[in-house]
Amino acid sequence: MAFTFSNAQIADLFEEITAALIVQNDDRFRIRAYENAVSIFRQLQEPIEYYWQNKLLGTITGIGTIFARKIDELFTTGKVAEFDAIRQSLPAGMFGLLPVEGIGPKNAFKLANIFKLADRETAPAKLLESAKNGQIRGLEGFGEKSEAQLIDNITRYLLAGTVTRIPLYRADQIVTEIGAYLGACPAIQTFSPLGSHRRRKETVGDIDIGITTQQPKVVSDYVALIPKISKIVAKGDGMVRIIYGEGIDVDFKIVDPGEWGSLLQHFTGSKAHNVALREMAVTRKMSMSEHGMKIKGAWQRFTQEDKFYQSLGLDHIPPELRENLGEIEAAKNHSLPNLVTLADIKGDLHTHTNYGWVNSHDAGLSSVDELADTAVALGYEYLGVGDHNPSISTYNVDEIIKQIQKRSRFIEQIKNSYEKRVKKSTIKLFNALEIDIRSDGALAVPDAGINLLDYAVVSIHSSFKQTAEQMTERIIKGLSHPKAKILGHPTGRLIGKRDPIAANWDSIFGFCVTNGKAIEINASPDRLDLTDILVKKAILLGVKLVIDTDAHHHSTLFGMQSGIDVARRGWATKADIINTWDAAKLTQWLIK
């Protein structure tokens, strides 16, 4: 019997073992290998189960034979014996504290021991109670301020745990898995995701999938046999509702092809969008439903969604815009934006490599060559090689400058050797860095080091709780260096884990327009930052945007679509995004 695990579940398991090894002061190279594995698992586009089923685990870059054997054991037996032994040697409550922001492995171990937290599920709530009773502040390494922060972090974590929405990337994985199964059924003519997934919202509640067929019972029976099904909640010729995998609600809506356009429109939503359409229909003495449009007393069915909108005198509205935020008026006036597409993208300006210095944050896992080869395969004209700046806790100022000088020579050598290897190189490599904006707004690299770069992405990685005024001044100061061209993952949020910073975005956007800076839409699935709402505001104010993957592995360069989704929800066109420019135009902008 084989067991099923998602990429996220496998990454979480390896992350727990990493934490255990840190607590046990294990070999640092072994710890680093586990950290790399976690990063790889979280960034893989295909399910790890696919690699396992097809005996392709050895093809995943960075996953050696030892980890491949452990993954095989996991899928085969449902557990890894060595991992169970490691975890059993530590208090179980420790692992329940690890997902809480601000609690690292050693503090999780310490707190679990002190408060005898023997159950991982109840550990956060019990620790919260102890913190509220003032029992944390007196511990070594803690105080009143850290106790208050701990209360805030645990409270937010527990509230997030009550929300049943899943991140978009996980919904994508599920829809891909289900789609492969549906595509093998001859009776199914068409299928598509619906709801918030089709609108590409950053989180999804349940998953709705529409299906067209002329054999509804055959399809209904086929859907009920889908792999990974946990429970059939309801079943009929026109619908099937199941619990899938690790507890995800999935609804299948099965209709005749003649109603496909109406079904797509109705169940894509949003509710506010549909209410506005219904009000418009009523003023025209029409009524609408998932079955079609009632016009002059007779029901009209639609095989295509655009025909449904045309019946109301509207242009077809892209699903990403259907939030009743002006899209209906724009469709009526034929002024909907021509939204940016993946095909418009000509490069990625924020990536990380495995270059061998001590990074300020997590290093990349792929070589420059691997990233460049992947970028060429994607048809890109340019690639920004932008590792995190050297760690300021490891190097002094002079050493940082020397490290950047050495890396700049390395990048130049790579450019030359790459051109020789590829013969006619079709890609331009930029020498860049992602540089920390410190709490006072100063950059974590001295000017002499920054001036060696083609450009810098500047980002906030610490002190997230500053006031809006402090944060605004900090960001503007960080962006003031001539080489600081892009503000990376601007709000600093991690979806479901860390709230966005407080800042005066009108002031920041105004500074960017005046000084020729770009704001990033970070396509990392756990960031999707800038948010769609701020994207729309930035565009209205004239800010230029850039969509980057923040890739830490060359395979993650394929994740650009996630950023495109955010841009489209924010009404962005090709003209708003600087990495739709060709290499010559972009280079000119960077050196201004």
C-alpha cells in the first residue's frame, strides 16, 4: 500500500527534522543539507509524489540518494523510521511551537521543556496561557517586550489555524492532479476550475470544477473513483462533492455543453460581481442564472462565456477582474485593460545562486549556469543574478567590499565562459544583489560595494513592527541610493504567517515615480507581494512594476505565472511592467 503526501507536508517533515538536528547540535553540514532539501521541496512545481511514482527522485537537483531513500520510505510505509526516532527523543510540544513566528528551534525546545508541553497540538495554546500569566518574561533571554510579542504571534497563529482557506499554489497542485485524472475520461468534453481559484485569488476556500458531458451519470461515477478521495459527501448526475487528500473540499459541477458559458460565468463569481450583473439584467427585464439568461420570457443558453457577457452589452471580463471594482463599467465602455500575460515577460531581475559566501539570508541552490540555461529555455533576454548581500555579522566593511569585488569578477568570468559554451549567447546577465534595508534605512552594503553592481534590489528582512512613519522613511532612505532600482517583496508579508508592514504607500509610490524606481511583484507562492490592491493603486499613481520569481532554485524560474496572476488582478498591462521591455531598453533604464 502506497501513502500520499503533498510537497508541503514533506517539506514540513524535513523542516521539523532540521529543527531537531539544530537542537541536538548536529553536524552543521548535515543541517545545511536538510535546510536545502526543505527549500527545494517548497519550490518544486511538480508533486514529489510524481517523481517518486516515476522513479525520478534522483533527477531533482540537490536531492541525493540518502534523501531519495527517505522519501521512498515515506511513500511506501507512511513514515521514516529514523525521523520518528529523532522526534521521539525531544518533547513533542516543541514541534507544535515551530510554526509560530519568532520561535526558533532552540527556544521551542527550551519552552516545551520548561512548561512540560507534551502534546504538539495543544502546545501553542498552553504557551499562550503561560505568557498571558506573565510566566515568560522572567526566563533567561526573555523580557516583557518579547513576552508581549510572543502573545501577539501565538494569537495570530491560532487565529490563522481556524481559517480553512488554502494557498493558491496548493490549489493549483490539486487542480493539476485532478485534471490529469479527468483528462483520461472519454465522456468528459471540457473541464475548468471555477470560483476564487479561477479568479486567481491568493487563497482558496474549497475547489470548484466545472465539467461538460453528454453522459452525466458516466462522468459522475468516474469522478467518484478519483484517487486520493477521502470521502464522498454527495453524489448525483449533475454534481459530486468529495473530500480530497488532506481534507480539501472539492465540488464537481456537471452540465450539458450547451450551458457551459453560463456555468463558467456564474460559478467563477465573485458574489459582488454577480450581484452587480444581476441588477443590470433586472433593469433590462432579464434574469440570469447558472443555466443561462431569461430574455423576453425565454431562456437563452450559452456555450461560451463571452456570449453571456455580450447578452448584457458587455465585453468579456477576464476572471481575475471580477470583483465589482469598476470592471463592469469598463466592460460597458469598452475600456477594459489589455492585461499582461506570461508571454510578455522577457526576463527575471531577482534570483539567487549557490555562490559561496555567507549570505545574510538563505542562499540559492543552483549555479549561475543552471539559472542561465533555464532562462534561455524560457526565451528570456536577460537575467538578474542577485544573491543576498554578504552577512554583516560574518564580514566587516572592508571584507564585504572585497567579497563583492571577488563575486563581480566571478560573474564576469561566468558571462565570458557562458558565451563560449553556448556559442551565440542570447541572454544578458546582470550583476546584482538583494540588499537588506536595515532598521534605520541604511543599506547593509557600503557604497563602494554597491557601486560595483549593475543594480540592487533592496528589501526589508527584519524589524517588521516599526510604525508606518518609521517604515516609510526607512524604505525611502533605502531606495535613495542611485543603484537601488527595485523595492523587493515590498510589504514583507508571508501569507498566513506574517502580516504586511505598515507604511504610507502613497508616499513611497510617489518617491518611486519621481526617482525612477520600480516596485516588485514577488511571485514566490508564500509572498505574492505586492498585493493586487496595492498593484492597482501603484499603477494609478504611475509607478513602474517588475514581476520576479525570487528564485532560489533554477526550477523556480518557471513560477513567474503566480506573479502574473497578481499583476492581472491589479489591472496591470504590459506597459506597466519593466521586465516586458527588451534588453536594450531595460539596460538603459537600469543605468540612469
